[in-house]
Amino acid sequence: MNVLVTGGAGYIGSHAVQRLLRDGHTVTSLDNLYRGHAEAMEALRPASGGRLEFVKGDIGDRALLDSVLRSRSVEAVMHFAALAYVGESVQQPLAYYRNNTASALTLIEACAAAGVEKFVFSSTCATYGEPPVMPIPETTEQRPINPYGMSKLHVEHMLFDHAKERAAVGKPFAFAALRYFNVAGSDRTGVLGEHHEPETHLIPVILQAAQGRRESVTVFGTDYPTPDGTCIRDYVHVEDLIDAHVRVLGALRPGDQRTYNLGIGRGYSVKEIIDAVRRVTGKDFKVVYGPRRPGDPPTLFADPSKIRRELGWTAAITDLGDIIGSAWAWFQSHPRGYGV
Ligand SMILES: NC(=O)c1ccc[n+]([C@@H]2O[C@H](COP(=O)([O-])OP(=O)(O)OC[C@H]3O[C@@H](n4cnc5c(N)ncnc54)[C@H](O)[C@@H]3O)[C@@H](O)[C@H]2O)c1
């Protein structure tokens, strides 16, 4: 299949490109490199069999999209490109709505014009806000508490409405909105890794402390109603996450409007993650205990039973040591990330 991967030079998108190439697909990766890494694309090229094309460009550029979708006869889109920091979205809400919502609309319009029939969208558990029920099933009311979550929820709504209209006029269009929990780990062959600038994700932040690149790790809140007082989150390995994308893409039939949670279905606390990093790396580092951050719910973890039931997907890498170990291996071979 000819697949367009937006945000393909980013952390998760590059893992999708890698898996699609391995599965024999032809991949166009489109990324404006605002937060992505051309080095990730170069790392994938040798094993790509000439089936990888990287285009530096923006999903808000309609003329570019028209040209890419048509010239490469794109049959499916995996849409990862987005700004993805909750705190930044509170500081710059309009930038998030522009990039994540308005530019996604441009992408969906271009797909409609080019006759692309399959669309897989990176949504997020942030669309649920602070849900009252744990674990979180897909039927939970979506009430985002920040512009990031809202910018993604708008895209889900656009996809639902567009798919409904396409079905009504007998045109095939199918989409899946995949609501990720916390994505972690790296490709276990060591080619790709996680490199965000700035880094805010818990596991890489702690790994940077273990490497001595950070003076300390701050734990935000130790008085939550959880067994050890720190926040609990659901960490899904990036390879498992991409495996779910591949299954979903294979399963999409005309008219499908699917939503799935992607998580392992259990949570780990911040303290558990810190202990696991110490165990895996054999390094010690300073931990600072600070106050809670506004808008951090005590516990978030997925009910992933819908995708297990419907597509037989379940996360295979659920041991915290294995998840962290894969990330640490890449950190050791790339001590300062891509391009350094
Ligand atoms: N990392 C997580 O734990 C997590 C959790 C839930 C959802 N998500 C979603 O997964 C997706 C990928 O996240 P990630 O962690 O890989 O982030 P990332 O920043 O590493 O990747 C995003 C990529 O999109 C590119 N990009 C952004 N805006 C673009 C635009 N307008 N045009 C072209 N390229 C653009 C960036 O340059 C970057 O390479 C995002 O949509 C994010 O919201 C991530």
C-alpha cells in the first residue's frame, strides 16, 4: 500500500515509518521538522529498499498535499503531525488550534479531494480530561481540560462528520481515532529512539538524569490518593502502539468510524518509574519532591479491551524494565540524541 505518514520524522511517526517499510509498504513521510529529526529518516533509509521518500513540508500546505497525495497515489494516511505539549498548549492555545486542528482540516480536505479512503489519527487520552471512571473505556465522555486535548478532539469530530457524509453519498471513507496513553520505549533494534526538544516525557527525563544530563528529576506531587502518593499513568511501548496502527489499518472497511484506546490497561506510579530506571540503568540521581501541577489527575489508565476484542491487539511489552530498557539502549548509543 502507498501510505503517507505525517509527522514521520517525530518519535512515534518514525516508528510507524519503520514498521510500514518492514511490512513492505511504500511510505512517504511528511514532516516540517519543527520538532522532528531528519536523522531518523536517514537511519531508516538503508533498510527501506528504496520505498521511503521524505518530504520536508507542512500539513497546512494544501498545494503540497495535493501534489504529494496525487503523485504518490496515496491510499492511506497515518496522521501523527502535531504539537503535543499540554503546558505549551495552555500558553499558546491558538498555535495548537492552528497546527493541530486547522491544519488537520486542510489535510482531511486534501484527502477527500484526492480520494484517500483510509485515515488513522493519533488522538490522545487527553481528550477525556479528568474522567470519573478508571480504567477508561472509549465510551467515557470526552471533556478535555486543556487546548491540546481540545485541539485533538476537534479532529475526531471532523473525521466523524466527514465519514458520515461520505457514507451518505456512497463514497468510501474510513477512519480510526486511536487514543494513546503514555507512549514509551524505542525500537528494539536500536535504530530509532525518543528525542523531544524540550523533553517533558517522564521516562526520557529520568533517563537524562541517569545520564547526568540533568541535575535532578522533579516529582510533582506526593500527596495524591494513590498507594505511594505519586501520579499513576499507563505506559504503552511504541512498538506495540504501532502494531495496533497496522492492525487497524488492515481492518478498516469503507464507512468504518472506529475509536480505540491504546494502553496496556494498568498504571505505574512516578516512584515506580524512578525505581525501575535506577534498576535498569544501575545509575543513581537526585530526586526533588515538588508540589502538584495543576491539571494532573491522580490516576489515568486505559481500558484497552475494545481493541483486544475486535482486533486481537494487546500490548506484548508490558514489563516496565523492558520498556525502559529499550529506551536506555538508544540513549546509550545516542548520548545526546539525534544529530549530536
Ligand atoms: N508521545 C506520547 O506519549 C503521545 C501521547 C498521546 C498522543 N500523542 C500524539 O502522537 C503524535 C506523535 O507524537 P510524538 O511524541 O511522536 O511527537 P513528536 O513531536 O516527536 O512528533 C510530531 C512530529 O510532527 C511534526 N509536525 C508538527 N506539526 C507539523 C505540521 N504542521 N506539518 C508537518 N509536520 C509537523 C513535528 O516536526 C514532529 O516531527 C502526536 O500527534 C501526539 O499528539 C503522543
